[in-house]
Amino acid sequence: MLDRLKQQLAGAKEFRRKRGRPFVILTYAQSLDGSIAACDRRQVRLSGAASMTLTHRLRSCSDAILVGIGTVLNDNPELTTRLVDGHSPRPIILDTRLRTPSDARLLQRKDCACWIISHRESDGARRENLLKAGAIVLPCQTAVDGKIDLRALMKILVAHEINILMVEGGARVITSFVGARLVDQFVITVAPKLIGGLNAIDDRGTGMDPFVPLVQVAYQQLGNDMILWAQPDWNSA
């Protein structure tokens, strides 16, 4: 399945030119009951070794990798490809109010600077602290709900020639990208665990379509995990 996706990604530059946005891969791990974290948003190890390696291979195919500020505060990820050969994608944080800690791991990366997407009128002192820590702060338009306007973000990424964007979470980011119909490929790891925690997608009050048909569906078992590969059929949603 990964080889098939790589063939599709070979045309990502033309996709960006025609569609005016990057090709978006949405990937995350969930339990059998749809949880991606504990109820208190505490990180829970879900992916096995083999499926985690697959995630790193997907990262190596991407120009940039995006997470929300909640993921940074709760998990403090590195978002590198340390498990495989290949380049690590540029990290991007959606952080409207610039809450990213100046000592976050994503700001310690030596290979490339972390982009932080914030509100145009975000706090100046916080901005200066993050700039001193090595981040690049990119102001972006916000939507009526106060969150980053993802369509406006796509224009920023196009201007910076990002062809392939990998989105890893958390739940609010996953829900927002699905709600905005800005997903081209799902790669979802389903771990044989029951968590009873935070759902990956919460459509309450988002205006999101309650039913998103998936096509080109394939399944792959890696260790004890099941990997779902699928594309959304937005025209039928």
C-alpha cells in the first residue's frame, strides 16, 4: 500500500499547482473503541513497533508534518524519521495564541526550523521568545470560531512550496481537517486495545458531514495492529 501511495505522491507538485493546496495525508493511531488518548488527553501508547515504523516511513515521504498545540503540550513530540532512513519533514504547529514552550522538542531540531501558525494579532512578547528559540512564526487568518482558518493556511503552504502535508493530530486538528474536507488519504492504525478515552473525531458543533464515504479501501496487518488505507469520496458526502 505504501508503494501505491508513493506513486500517487510523485504527482504531488502538479496536485498543488492544480488544486491550490498540498496533498494531505491524515494519519493517526486509535484503539478499537476509537480513542486516541485517555479522557484527560494523556498520551497512551497505541502503535506497535511495526506500525510505528510505517508512520516514520510516511513522514519521510512528506514535506511537512502538522500537529496542534494540544499535542505539543501533552506529548512534546519530535516528529522525526529516526526509525527509518530518509529526511524528516518540517514540523508545523497550529498555535493560535502562541502557547508553544520555548524548550519544546520541535524547537530543538537542528535540521529545519519549526513553523508556528498563529493569529495575526498574537502576543508580541511570546512571538519574540519563540523567534529567539529558533521558531518561524507565520501569522494566519482565523475562522469565526477563533481557530486557524485551514483554507488560509493552505495558501501559506502553497506559497512555501509544500507539496505533501502529513497531519498527525490531535483530535481537534483531525476533526478540523475532516470537517474542512482537506484530506486526500487516510492511514489509520487500529490497535487491539480498549481505552474509553478521547475520540479521534468529534463532530459535535463542527458542522462536519456526519457521513464520509471511503473508497480505495485496503487493510494491512502489522504485528497486532490493523492499518486502514482509504481515500474520502467528498463528492458523495
